[in-house]
Amino acid sequence: MKKILFLLICIPVTGSLLAQEPADALRYSWYTSSGTARQQAVGGAMTSLGGDISALFVNPAGLGFYKTGDVVFTPGFKLNRNASTYFGHAETEKKNYASLGTSGFVMSEGYYSRSTKKYHGSSYSLAINQTANFGSNMLYRGINNQSSYSQKFLEEIRNKNDKDANNVAAGYPFGTSLAFNTYWIDTIAGGTPNNYQFKSRAPLATGLIQENNIINSGGITEIAFGGAVNYNDKFFIGGTLGIPILHYKRQSTFTEADATSNTTNFFDFASISENLTTSGVGINLKAGLIYKPAEYIRLGFAFHSPTFYSLTDKYNAEVTTNSETYHGSLVQSSHDFTEGKDAEFKYSLLSPYRLMVSASYVLREIQDVRKQKGFLTADIEYVNYTSSSFKTDPEGDNSQSTKDYLKNLNKAIDNAYKGAFNFKVGGELKFTTVMARLGLSYYGNPYKDLGHAEKGHKFQVSGGLGYRNKGFFIDAAYVHTMGKDVHFGYRLDSSPFSGAAVKYTGGTALLTVGFKI
């Protein structure tokens, strides 16, 4: 049916972009540990160990073990492979990229009290660390006869009880209006301009060949300053102020095409291409303590506050369709509604808090406990993923509709995720100036079981070597990652939908170079 498109191009649209999803909150909090090559080689376990600059980002009390200073630089290289299965069809994508582990300096000072014969010291550190790296490519495709991407647009119209074709044509410039104006969705015959029902033109009954191609890049790089005090080499207390800088970019194209050779059903294919850039800065605090009840035992505890992010999304979308003899090939972009500019939305995100407990056992010579021969260490970490929440930004859109949207989004986070435990173990053997290290880590499933195959975990095996002599040290490590996740091209409120099961493997090579100061 011929659409009524009054005011379609002549009136710019200024409505808010509300494209946040529960997956966004998880992306910025469900990541593996990162640090120096030494820390990574022992599984990322650093809560009770200390004596490494990466303690600044894990348990800052560990800085208190320093009695001299360090300058450290840690370059790295990552390799990722995603194998996705969607309705029984498998695809594989790969991506390689550079990374940065903990790099910076530590300074310390201390003295022995003649009256108490106890050591008192303090250390401070300034460092940078790539906390998360979002670089990955993903591709999945399959024949779906359960749902269509177009149902997402229909649900948006239905949820707002919108029956006005003019409004549907211009009031949803970042998706639904694009689909309507290119005949991915259409009016049902028999209505009037302000009292229409809407339908999808995708022939779901005969199946749709769906494909989703996603390119992710960016990461979270944290600048941190912290310090620790050492009391008699038994109690160590520290704190860190962290400033994470977040940048995320996603380019995706979701396509669904007629699975038959029918050229008279007015649907060949439809696709939506989206470009999203998220950037911003956050702030967090970390605090911890380490207690040595004996020279060879270390017990650690650390707390990471939620990170408060101030973020900005920039977004544009384009829909391309071919409705065969109905209206042929059509293309429309969100830029047609926004005078060629990307839509922009400012908001705040609160990430989950983290709790860590740990124990380490130092291998030593019986006659001289100061001569370490290695160590064994283990961490348990709890992350409450349900505590993530989105909020409006004082400088952004504070309308009631935006507040309601984010309120419902936070409820969706509560329903989709749960708290999870992470486990890390590692050890080191020291042979004079050479060290050998091994580690394991497991990151638990953050998803609640909602019947959509929501499952995810990460498992890492790591190892490395180190060399220390005359104030110079160099460490090398390799971390092999295996895991499972699920990815949804779209979510529906009232119809069944399916995600792609993702198995990923990857490797990270790290080299830490440093010297004493």
C-alpha cells in the first residue's frame, strides 16, 4: 500500500537515540585479567602475592612489598578466533591486534625503627593498563523460520500503540522508520492514515536466510595512581584511584533473505547496517590488605568499587531492501533525518563491584626463609553483574521517556544476569636468576537461564619465563583462552528468538621489560 510520507525529509528529527542493551553492560565488565607478563603467567592471581606493579590494578596492598622502585613496560599481541553456530550452520572469523599490559613505575621508601625494631615503609605507583580489549570479528548465518528481524520494528510500534503511518514514517529514524520507508514492514490494507495496522513483508513461513557480520574494536585503558603502607612486613594496606578510558566501535550488518526462489512474493532481501561508537571516561576506587601470619603465608583481600562511567554514543543506521516488483531496490539512512549527522546520546553507566580473597604459600629454604624458591597462589573473585545500571546524564536527555527506557533496561539487566565467581591459581619456581611459571583461571557464567541458551564461561591456561639479574628483569608469558558465549542479533518481547552459540579461542603473548630504580 502506498505510504503517506508527509514531512519525511523536510523536518529534521531530534529524538533521542536509545539503543542501549543489556549486552552493553556485560561487555564493559565481563573480561579476563590483564597485567604484566609475570602476573598473567600465574593465571592473573595477584590478590595476596604482591611485589608486582600489576598489584595496583588488583590489590594495591601488594605495592607495600616493594623496598626499591621499578620502571616497567609491557607490550603484547592478541589472536582471536570466533566459531559461531546459528540454526545448525557454522562460521569462523579471526582477528589479531596489539595490546598493552601494565606499564609504569613504582617508588618506595622505608626505615627500620630502632626503638621497636620494626620496618615501616610506603610505596606509590603510577601506571597504565589495558583492562579490556574489544577487538573481535564475528559472522554467523542460518535459515530461521521462527522469527524475523522485522518483528523488532513491529514490536516498537505496537508497544507505543502507534497507528499513524505518518509518524511511523518519520518518528523512528534509527530503525523502524527506515524499515517502513523501504517496505521491510508495511501497512495492512484497509486502514486510514492515522489508524493503520502494520505487518512484515519478510516471508517467515518459508524461512529466512539470516546473516550477521560484526566487527568490534576498541577497549578500556585505565590510568591508575595508588599507594600502600608496610607495617613490620606483616600488614600491608593499599588503595588505588583508577581513571578508565573507554572506547568501543561496532560495525554490523544484519541481512535476511528469502530462502526460496519465489520472485513474486515481494521480498528478496532486507538488511540493516549499523555503526556505533561509544566513548567516555570513568572513575573507580580499589582497596585491599595483605596479612602475613607467617613468613611463608600471605592472605589477601581486595574490593573494587563500581566504576562510574560518563559515556556518549554516536550512531547511524542504513536499511537496504529489494521488494522485487513491489517497489524494487530502496535505501534509506538515519542521516536523512538528522541533516547528515550521527545521532548522539549521553548517559551514565555504573559497572559491577568486585570482591577478591586470596592465599599464597612461599616456597623457601628451611635455614633462611628470606631465600624464596617460588610460590603457589590462588584467588577467588566475585562479580555481581546484576549491579550494572544505566542512568541519564545531567547534560543529556532527561525526558521522562528516556528515564523510563533506562529503568526498563536496568530491569532487563537484573533479569538477564547474575553474580559469578572467578577462580585463578598459579605458581612459580625460581632457579637463581631464572623463573618458570604456570597458571589456570576460570571465569564463571554471568547469565541467568531464560530459555534462550544463555551460557558463557572463559577458561585460560598460561605459562611463562622470567629473568632477573643486577636490577634488570624481563618476563615473557603466553595465555591461551577458551570460552563459550551467546550472541543475539535481535531480541523480541513477545515472539521466540534465537542466538548464535559462540565458541572462541585466543592467545595473548606478553613481554615485560623493566629495571630497578
